[in-house]
Amino acid sequence: MRHRRWLSLLLTAVLAVCLLSGCGLGAQSGLIHLNKDVIQDILQKDGLNITVTEQDALNQAVEQAAQNLEGAQRPDPEPAAVRSQIAREIGTPPLICSVYDSSYWPNSPWGNPNRHEQTAASFAQQLYQEGHGNAYAAAVASFTTRDGEEMLLFVMTKGS
């Protein structure tokens, strides 16, 4: 009887901590900063000499585009209007402009902590194989649709 009381007290405390810390809440909308070192490690392991960086203008354009998508209906996987908006803001059309469901590659407590970096490295490999050079700029932002779906906007352009 005594053990049950302690167990129930412990479980109540764990539940309270989870509720107070925001466990179960979705990710906040906005820019997601990529870890360039992780991207470089992934590319180097594949034997590729490709550089992926962040650019302030691209980050701002992608963050603004994600804010514009916030609360809207689920966008197309390759939204032409978003691509045009970003091209106007940064002065060049993006090579990749894609929208993904945030759960396309679930992030578990045991692995995949760098899923955004792995996606950026994959896009860089694709662009390299298509002959677009070996330097790219990448940006990713999250947003939530009207239906409450968490989405990611990935954009890559030529880097310097």
C-alpha cells in the first residue's frame, strides 16, 4: 500500500513537470538555424567537397514566407508563389523551394537530431549532381497550417 502511494506521487510529479515544461506542444513557427558543421560532416562522409552556408537575406526571405503561410491551407509541395516571393526578395530564383510535413522524418529521443541538416545535405548533393556548382546557401523555417499541421519550408540557392 505504501509503495502505491509513493508511485502515484512520483507519477503525479512527472506529469506536473511535463505540463509545466510544455511537453507535447508543437514547434514554434519561424526560422530554424542550421548547423553548418553537421551539414559539412555529412557531405564529407560522402566524399563531396560542397559548402552549405546561411545568408541573412535568404534567412529573412524564408522566415517572411513562412509567416505568410502561417494559418493558411496546406500549400503545394513546391509553391510557385513562395518561390516568386523569395526570388523578388533575394534577387535570384531559388534552386530548391519545397514544403514538407514536419513529421516527414520523425525526430525521436533516440536519433535523427539533425534531420534538417540531413535534408539540406541531401538537397546540396542533388544540386551538385545536377551541375549547379559546389556552394549553396540554405534556409529552413517552420509554420503551422489552418488545420494545425506543422510544416517546413526548405529553400536553397547558389552560395558564394
